[in-house]
Amino acid sequence: MKVNLRTTIGLLLTAGLCALYATLPFIGAVSLVNVAVRLLVFFPLFIVIIFVLYKIFPTLITKLHCPKIEKLLYDSWSDHRFVMILWAILLVCWTPTYLAYFPGIFGYDAPNQMQQILGLIPISAHHPLTHTAILGVFLEGGKLLFGDYNSGVAAFCLMQGIAVTGSIAYAFLLMKMKKTPFPIMIVCFLGCVFHPLLQVLAFNTTKDILFGVVFLHFTIRCYLWLTKQEEKTKKDMFWLIFWGIMTCLLRNQGKYIVLVLLVLCLLICRKERKFFISLGTVVIISQLFFTISTNVFGVVKTDVREMLSIPIQQMAFVCSQHMEDGDVNITQEEFDKFTMLVDVEHIPNYSQETADPIKNNFKTEVMKQDLWGYLKLYFSVGLKNPGYYLMAIRNMIYPYWNMPMNQYVFLTVENTFPHLSTEWGIEQTSILPQYKEFLTKCLFYTMAKQKVVILRFIQPGVCIWMMTALLGISIIQNNKAGLVAALTLFLFFGTLLLGPIALLRYIYPLALASPVIIASLCNVLEESKMQSDKK
């Protein structure tokens, strides 16, 4: 490892993030001084660990190659054949899951979207309009053709399962293109085939699954653009723009992800003019869509409070402790001012895992009347209670790293608001009930066991550590494609950290992107080995 400014930045950034991840469990369990001490201990420790791994892994990866098998898979098989075979395997292995939860899991926000589809409540931008429209087409189509909404759910989940499996197969094409060692590729593929989380959520109607599909393709397109040596074609631009627009239309924060990525890429790869034009086109077209949907079709805008989950939760934590005579520093005047935003009777409903009980009763209009006054209140209380503010954040986001801390795994397999879905004739009628019971147990066991060490390696939180490694090694190696891919994933993850709760469905897009992360990591590490061998 050649020591220079770029290497130093990559090493310190990666070690700093890893130290922060390792310190998260202790926030709230020990004093702030002890938290700071642990952070300072973990930081140099991770510098040493990363330095050692950087020396070992490039050599290890090159020794994992299986030339004969890779010649068959990577050289003899065409890209189309490779993808179709993997896709077929995934479809065969996942079909029993579809039948087990047949017609699909009408979960999370789907009942609320259904109310919008039926005109029971106004159409709102709280849920992506595009996803609500797609779901509506399938549900109304099922009702029209077969006489019930259950058929629509079955068709939607079937379409979604085909899209997810096809996208995973396409992601493995990147491993073929970058000649990822076969043992790594096959372990990763088997993980995708048999992981209960990937299978079960693929047949859940929640909006995060289709978003995960288009976001995966957008990330791959960004990566391929920056690794392609020859001149980029109009076809390359079209697909980058298409998947970028779909990323924005299927997630409200998507346009911000693309916009920030555009700004960062101006610093990373200034010469890629067509790349900037493509990303800029994505932002403009997406914003045009949102403007038209709001002003022409009257779609109700998302309440600002949806973006204020963290500060609302922090203030509510301090105020709830104040009501319980906890050791917090807040004046009665400050407490009373906060109760103008959230009525005092709602504060005892504070939950450390989710901001929804408080956020849903937050008075946005009152805040707008004295925005600067409430900003001062937020910072004033925070300066006096930094530990409680940190604890409030930690309690909400830590399940992303340690899913056994999540109290809502059951939402993955159940229809939400069953009294509504049953009224519409939507209910699960499992064709393979015993397999459903087995899969549900596997999912709960995989996500709930903290002491089984091997299960920690298949937790969705592993993706966070892997993309952190990709970020650091890409900076060190000056690999722009790997860096942009890592930044794209990090920008998405950043939007999760601002959300009201940590749920399995939210991190699903990162889990889908695992093959891309692993392929990129292996490619960057092998490049570093080749560079060191030349020297």
C-alpha cells in the first residue's frame, strides 16, 4: 500500500466508519465519555485490521480462481445464456415460496395505497405515485378479469418475483464480466437462492421491492459506464437515464440521491460529460413528473414532518423522560413549547424503535408559524442533552446493523391491517402451508438469533460493512467506478437513516445489490494485486 493523500483518506474514512459502527451498541449503555473512549480505541484497531486485510485479501482472491470452471462459465457461455440459466434456477427455487404465501403478502403500506386506488382517501405523494399506479393496475385488472382483488395481488406478486429474480441474475452478469473467482460467485449465488429474506420479501407488495429492482439496475449502469473503455453509445445513455428516472419515480427521495450523486461525480470524474448530462436529464424529467402530478392531477404533497423523524424523535425522547422525572435538562418553558407541536397526551406514546407514534401527531403548520423559534428550541435542548439525542438516533437506526434488535420482523410475512384487506377479499390462501411455516421459522430464526455467530454473516447489515469496504478500497485504488457505485449505495442508505423506523423492507435494496458490491470489491482488490506485482 503506497502511502499518499488518497491512501490516507481512504484508510482513515473506512476505519472511522467501522469504528462508528462498532461503537453504536454502547451508545446509551455507557456514559458519553466511555463511548468516546471506545471510539478512540476502535479507530486505530480498525486501521490495523484494514491494513492487514488489504495485504492479505488481494493475494487470497487471486488464488481462489478455478480456471477450468471459469473458462466454461465466463468465456464459453454467452452473457444471455449465463443470465437465463441463473434466472431459471432462481425461478425454480423461489416458486415454492410464491405458492407458500399465495397469492402474496399484502403488507406494509399496501392497504393505504389500496384506499387511494379505491378513492377512499385522496391520492398522496406519501407513497410513490408510480408504485401506487402499478399496484392499482394489477388490482383493478384482477377484479375486472377474475372478479376479485386477490387475483390482482397474485399477478402483481408473480410479476414482482420474476422482476427480482431476473435482476439478481443480471447482477451476477457483472461477476462474469469482471471474472470474479468462481468459489466467491457460487457462494454468493447460493446465498441469493436460499436466503429467506430475499425470497419472502420478493412476494410482498411493499413499494421497496420494485424500487430495489430499478435501483440495482441504476447502480449497475453507473458502474458499467465508468468501466467501459470504448465510446459510450446512445443505448448506454438511454438505459442509464431510464433506470435513473425509475429510481426517482419509485422512491420519493430518489431524485435527491441522483442529484447529490451528480454533484459528487463532478468532483470524481469530471471528464465524463455524457454521464453528467444523463444524470441531469434524470433529475429534470423526474422533477417535471412530480410538478405535473402535484399541480395538474392534484396529488397531495408529502407532509414535511416525514423528513423530520430524527429531530422529532430526539425532542420527544427528552420530553418523555422529563414527564417520567428522568435525568434530563429541559425547562418547563421549553417543554411547553414542544407540546405546542405535539399534544402532551401523545408524548407518553414515545417508542424508541419508531418515530411514528409522535410524528403522526406532529403539527407541521404550527412549526411553520415559528420555524426559527423551534429550530432554536431543538438545538438548545440538544446542547443540554447530547446523550439523549444520540441515544434516540441509535435506538432507531441500530437494527440496520443488528436486525435481532428489530421488533417488527413479523411484518415481513403478514398482511397488514387484515380487517381492511379481508373486507376487499384479499387474504393469504397458502398452497404449501407446511413450507410457509418452515420459511417463516427460517426467516425469524435468521433475523432473531444474536448468539449464533454464523448467522451474523447472512444478516442484511453485512451489506453496510461490505459497501464501506468498497468505498475505502476504491478511494485507495482510485477506482472511480467502484467509488461511484459505493457512493450511490451510501446515498440511498443515508435516506434510510433519516427515516422513522428501521425495517427489513427498507434495507432490501442493499441486500439485492450484494452481488454488485462483491463483484466490485473483488475487481478492485485484484487490480491492486496486479499493480503491486508490476512494481
